[in-house]
Amino acid sequence: MAVIHETTMVPTKTELLSSWLPTRSWYRGDARPVLHRAGGFRLDDPDGEVGIEFMVVTDSSGEQPVTYQVPFGYRGTPLDGAEDALVGTSMHGVLGQRWLYDGTRDPVVVAQILALLTGTAEPQAQNDSATVDPSVAVTIADVAVPALGSGPVAAEDGSTGTDIAVGMQAPGNTAIIRVNRILRPVAETADPAGAGQVIAPWRLADRTEVRGVFLTLNAT
């Protein structure tokens, strides 16, 4: 189980995101985001090497606030070949320098997303060590899911989310993980046709809690 340290990070995650978000195709706000943390959850790396956090931030720089999801992979050393996925580096008060990656390009993060959606991992509380987060609802995928390949992560950003291809990337041998980057409140209903999904909460500016779809898994 991951250990959550009560310490500082310099720069903070929101400070790093303030520079990184405007470079993304799915970002809708001003060139200078005004970010507020709004929620999230974690997953455990079975090997205990990579921190995995699904961070939710709301940007109020535009005409209307927009809420974004960023899966992070926290590493103690750089991830080879993932320079384009680096959000930034930060000095952790306990662990020292950390490299923070967009988790959609980190193979350890993607493996645990797949484990979550297929029922072999449990969502963990964002701010408490060794604590399952019961507010995160997971619908297990009832589809044949190919094994995660050993090569680089094949991820593609769109206007509202990121699609991660799992498998041989051929018809009948591929599954697609969709990471919804822009979060919207929705009714809590299961996805059709056996697809997997993750529904989790976050807080609006007035502290009202809403829920929406963070992740889905579909076979192709």
C-alpha cells in the first residue's frame, strides 16, 4: 500500500499543472489557469516504485469553470523515452526529487488502470495511507481484454480525453482505455455492452459534491 507523506512539494502539483495544462489539446481555459484542487483518488503500484494519483483540478480562468482530470505517475528517476510526457519535476520533502509524468504515457500507471477496470486493483484514498476509497465506483469490464504490451504506451489526445490502446492494435485484439480529461457530472449508470467504467466524486466551487465518469474500457 502507498504511504501518503504529510510534507511539501516545491513546486506544487498545481503549480506544475498551471504551466502544463495550456499545452494540451483538451484544455479549454486561459493561457494562465487559475486552479483549485477538487478531488481525486490513487492506485497502488504492486512494486512500490511509482506513485499513482488521479488528480482533479478546476480552472476558473475562463468564462465558465472547467474541471480536469490528470493521472500522475510519480517517479524517483526519469522514465526513459517519456520526455514528452513529463509534466515537471518537484522536490518532495521526504522522498527528494520526483519526476511527475502524465500517467496516460506511463506503463505502470496504465497497467494499474487496466487492473482497476478488470477487477484486480482497488481505488485508494487520495489523502490517507493504505485506505480503500469506497466513493469510487468501478464497473468491471465484461469483455476479453488483451494483455498490456511491453512496448511504449500508445496514447492519443483528443478534444475532451485521451485514448490508450491496449493489445496488438488490430481489430478484435485491441481494447481502448478512455481517460476523460474534462469531467462533467452525470447520472450514475453502467456503460452498455459490458464495458468497464470508473465513476468518482469531486467538489464544485461551492463545495457541492458531484460524480462523473473518469475512465472507461471498451474492446474493439
